[in-house]
Amino acid sequence: MPSHTLDFLPARAPVSDPDPIVGGRVELQLLTTLKCNLKCTYCSLGVGEVLGSQTELRYDIDQLAAFVAEHLQGKEVYVTFYGGEPTLNQDMMLAVMRRFPEFRYQLQTNGTLLDDLPDWVLAKLSNILVSIDGGEETTDGYRGRGIWRRVIRNLDKVHERVGGTITARVTWGNPDTTFEELDELASALAAVDYLYWQFVADEMYSGDSVDKRKAVLVRLIDRFFAGGDALYPLIPVMGIVRNKLLPNRGRELYAGLTQCRVSSHLINVMPDGRIYPCPDMMYAHHMQMGEIQGNWLKKSPLQPTPEMPCEQCEAFPWCRRNCMKNLWLGYVKKDGRYRANVVEPICELIRFMGREIDRHDPHAWFARLSVPARKRLIDNEVYEYVEIMP
């Protein structure tokens, strides 16, 4: 993947599309800063020298309000504060929450500064996505010594004050991550409500690493179906099971587009005001789809194309395409190395998950569930805050 440097804002605003957002919902992901207090070894914002490149906002709250009034009027808006580490610009978070009290809010954070947030802010958060990489050894290996204990301690402090849920977000990079590490995050830590993992978008699938992950997936999926009415809170498995049981749920909210939302209703606002569909592609300036100061927005450029082989895949009815960034790099940009070393192994793992779930006869399992457990599986609000697909 080539390196890029950030350029300046366009001198003249392009014409906005009449309706660039698919459906009635929009996720407004606000990057409060590109500064971070950690140096995680796999950080995707390191590509193109994005991380650390913008530490100050170049738009104000009135310009944001004008953009919302022009382009998001009548939409159901939920804001995700993102970074860098978003809590390093707490003033911006508080200003937005006060200006738009009717919006829903999510925070994606490394968790090290959570205990600094005011109680009223914690109470208004529908979900907190806390980046953590597994157990103590794995997390500290990626993030620095003592980080795992610091994060868990902070989660214990704030859990009862959070208005919504806390989701542990694992970037599954280390092929030696164990079932026990993930199981602890999913079920043993009282301060964690859900576990979500993302297969790392990096070249970490060589040798026997795919088989190692499959062995862990078998145990996780076995554990999920052994839980009875006490749903094992693993979002990727919950989401895939939901989509298999009710295929229309994979299509109805996003017009059948990708489950990762970048094609339909996710817009990422950088501190300088530029808007991109995918937070991992903010180095690619041809992907820019809007700007706060110029008050313009156009349709996401990350759309399905004939080069993407998804519709011929056995997983398509319930996967609906996984990561559009991966698909674009692998099949549209035709980066053969990235496709072979990242895209294809991830797709193989997702197909494997589908087969393992089918082995447990999810329809018969669902038929035995109580009504409350069915509702938690089918209508879970946390699906709106994380990608269903890993």
C-alpha cells in the first residue's frame, strides 16, 4: 500500500448529491483529533502518515450545525467520537453533545482515559467501543506494558455510570490469540457487555495462522450454541446467526449494501473538516466525499463494482460484502499481494464461520429460544454501533 501525505482543503466546494445517504439513518463519525497517547503497532491510521497529522479542529460547532441542517435533516443521527484517541479532545466531545442533545452517541476509545469523563457524558453514551487485543500479554504486546490492567480498571470504574453498553473491540492480529483470552472478554469480565472482533487487515495470515484462528472459532461457536437462553455476547456470531435466520435483516436497513456501512450511511469527519467514507482510507484523497466548512456531501465512492467477486460467494446472502476497503484494494485497485495475503484469508475465515454455524442447526436452536432471548439476538441495538461482520 503506497504512502501518502495529507494535502490542503479544496479551494472550491463540489456540488452536493441530492441524497447521498442511503436510508433514514446516518452515523456521523467525528474524529476529535488524530493525536493518540498510545503507539499500537498495527494502527491503520499509520498508513499515509494520517496518525498525528491533525491535532486541532479546523471547523467550529456552528459550521457543523449548518452541515447537519443541510445534509442530515430528517435523518436519525448517531455520533461516534473517534480518533486518534477522542478523549484527548474532551472539549469538542462535550460541545457536540450539548449542541445536539437528541443524537445518540458512541465513543471508540483505547480506554486509558475513560475515568476522566464527566458522569453526564458517560450517561449519554449508548455504547463504548473499547479497543483491546485479548488478554494481558497480547494487549500489552501491541499497546505497551500495563495497558491491559489500566483499561480493565477503568472499565470497572465507569461501567455503572454508562447509559448504554460497553463493547470490547478486538483487532484479531495475533494468530496465537487463544479461546480463553476471548472467552474472558466475552463472559468473565463484569464490565464488558459484548465482544466484537475484527480480523486484522494486515499480512498476518501466513503459514498456519489461518488454521490457528479456525481452531479458536470452532470453540467460540461451540460455546455460543451451548449457552441456551443466556446468549453468549459475541457480536460477529450473533450477527451472522441473525442474518442466516432472517436474511432480510442483512438488506433492509442498507439497501442490500455492505454490512460495514461505508457504502450507505457512514461519514467520517477529519479534524480539518474533510469527509471520507472509511476511517482507514483517509490517506486516499480521491475518496473524499464532503467537507464541513464548504458544506457539501456526495455519495460514498466505496460502492460495489463488477470486479468484486462477492455475489458468487456462498457467504453473500448473509455477509453482504465484508470490508469495502479490503475489496477495493484487492479487486478494484488490483493489489494482488494485498488480495492474496489479507482479503482472501479473511473471506475464507468468514465462510468457515458460516459453515460452523450451520453445523449447529441455527434454525432448530432458535426455535428453542425464549422470546426475550430471540429479541436480544434479532433486535440488538449494539448492531448499529459495530459492524456485524468481522
